[in-house]
Amino acid sequence: MSATTPVPPAGPRRWLGLLAAVALVSVGVAYTVEERHEDERAGVVATQTPGPSQSPQTSRTAAAIAARRVAVDTILLRRAQAVQTRNQALFLADIDPANTKLRAAQAVLFANLVEIGFTELGYSQAEERFNPSVLQAHGRTTYLVRVLMRYQIPQVDLAPVTTELGYTFVSRAGRWVITDDDDLDNDLGPGAHQEAWDLGRIEVERAPRVLVAVEKGDTKRGRAIAAAASQGLAEVSAYWPRKWRGSVFVIALDETEVRDARFADEDIESAASSGSTFSSLPGQDTADGTVAGAYVVINPNERDRVDEILLSHEITHVATADLGGYEPLWLAEGAAEYVSWRGIEAISGPGEVAKWEQEVIDDALPSLTSLPSDAGFYQNSADVYGVSWLAVRYLVQRIGIAHVEELYEDMATNGTDQAARDRILLSRTGLTEATLWTALQSYTPQR
């Protein structure tokens, strides 16, 4: 079974649409670091209207900030329009002509964005950042800004989602251009600027409710994964009672770092990982943000071994991601294992399931003293997946799969702390985590 590392739930700042007026502005004004420092001391904001009490320098600074913001907004608007109209020349029009490497990479990015297709796509400025080394590299007019990319992949994202980028702008001959797109990467959230379309030329394979991204030319593998994903999706629909109508995006690239997956680091033993998408990022409207769904990322070393069993596990995470993400990991991973082992049972018969169940009882349970906790779950050397599966299997036999699914929804939405989790579990099962663990010690499987 795969080891997945869900991202903690998170939430959004409202999307700020670009005003049509920005299209009327075509000139940028250089704004130096020294002026920014003066701006901070003076308390000037970009939208401030100079008054009679303001000094000429303060008025010039405010005007420079406002003009720069409008110029950059215009560039961001043009980039979104370029993708939607498939206009590569427009997409590259604001890239620094002197940075040939960036222009080549942006041409690849443009091709990928067009390949995927978006129902919605937009970029907006968040906040300015300051980095002395970036200033030294690009000069006194450097403007480093965090950018929010708001998009919706048709039939994948049920609602628009947000991710982060960082752009470096400089003013050349009175015109603002993008001269780098990775100077801010280390200061962004997990997985930012590591989306499938950011990592080299891709192609996509489509099936009903399935989208798969692979390396350009890796068509055979992409089609095989799409077929496996379709089977895994059917298993989730058959064995998990939530009437989820979403789609699954599977990313299978020759990369060890994709989105929040780190297959050369903490996820090295994982065959796949499901990472959340956010309609609102953590720290925007709320500390946790708002989870919209999830994408599946395949370990590059496991791409030839992807099957419907692995993907049914991951798709279970996708099908429950938008509930909130507050459920305990033993329930999240136990439910995903429950679905995938139902698939194994359909293929190999109940004997295979009974064999593993007994192994969990004989070997895994004695190695723990309680249900696996969230802390250190994925670093635990014990078979925490097996024990989590056994706990869910026990609950299914006790209260039925429909009530387990209702328990999951309640936990995922409302289990924001241990007290809430205990209350929900007790009210829906008559058990606490402690008494559930005790029950597993004397559990006799039904054969």
C-alpha cells in the first residue's frame, strides 16, 4: 500500500479581480529601494491621493507606487489572456529580452498551460518582498512580489483554486518586465511553483473523470495510468458510500519534488502522495485556509507499477479532501486502505484479506500501545497503515460502512482538536479512541 502525506487543511484570501482600467496603462515608473524605505517611513500606500500637507517627494513616491502597481497588474492580466487565447507572443511579451533562459522556460510553461486548458485563469499581486541578494543581482529598480495564481481545471477542480508564485520585475527604459520567476521560491508555501506545468514539458491523457500528466512523449505510460485511475475511481465509487462526483488529477513525472511531495526526502518510501489544493491558502482568510480538493503525485520510481489498487487508496483521499481535513490520520489512512483492500478482495478473494488481517493482529498490534497518533504517523516504523485499516474494518463491522462514512465526514469537518474528535467518535460509535484500541486487542475477525 502507498504511504501518503496529506497536507494540513488550509484557507483563502478573497480573489481580487483585475480592473479593466489596467489595460489602459502601458507605462511603468521605476521605484527604487531607497524610495521604498522612504515610503515605509512616511506611511505611504499605493492608493493614497497626495494632499496639501504631503511633501513633493512623498507625492512622487505615492505616484510611483501606484503606477508600478497598475503596470504590473497589466502584465499579469496579459499573461492570463495570452493563455486563454493561446497567444504565445503575448505571453512572452513582458519577459526580459535579455534573459534568454527564462524566455525559453516560459515558452515551455505556456505550452503546458495551453495543454491542460483552464476554465478560469488569473494572476494577482499579493505583497512585495525584499531580498538584498535579488536587489544586487537585478539592480535598483527591482520589484519582488508574491503572486497568486487563481485557476480552475475543467472537470478536475470543482471550484477555482489558488497557488503561489514569485516574480521579479525590473524597469528597463521606463517599462516593467519579468526578469526571474524563482527568486522567491524558498519563501513560498510547500509545493509552490512546483505544479505539474512548472516542471518541464508535459502532455496530458484524459479519460472520464480522469486527467493524467506525464513527460512529453510518455504517451504509453500516460494511457496506462489513466486506465488504472479509471479502475481505481470505480472502486472508490463502489466501496466508499460518499456520493462524490469529482475527478482525479494524477501527476506522474520524472521529478522527485512535485507540489508538496518530496520523494527524495520525507516521502522517499511512498509510492504516491495526495496533496491538497486550496480555494484559499493558509494564512489568508483563516490560519488553516480552505481545502478544495487534492491531486495525486506518483513517485517517479514507481511509475511502472501504478495499478488500480494503489490509485483507489489515493483517490479515496481525493474524494474526501474537500470535507476539511481535520480527521485523525488513523481514520484517513484506514479508510483509504479499507477501499483498496476491498479491491484486492474482489480480485484475489477473501483469503488474501484474511491473511493480512491476521498478520496485523499478530505482528502490528503488539508493536503499538494505542491507535497511531498524527504526530510521527508517517515516520513510524510500525505498520500504522495496517492498524489503521484494522480499526476502520472493526468499525465497519460494528456500525456499518454508511455510518463509518458519516463518522468520517463529521470528523473531517469538525474534528478540529482532540476534544472534538473524542466527542464525535463517542457519539457515533459508543467508543473513544482508548476503548476502540482496547476492543482491537480482543478483536476476533469474522471469516
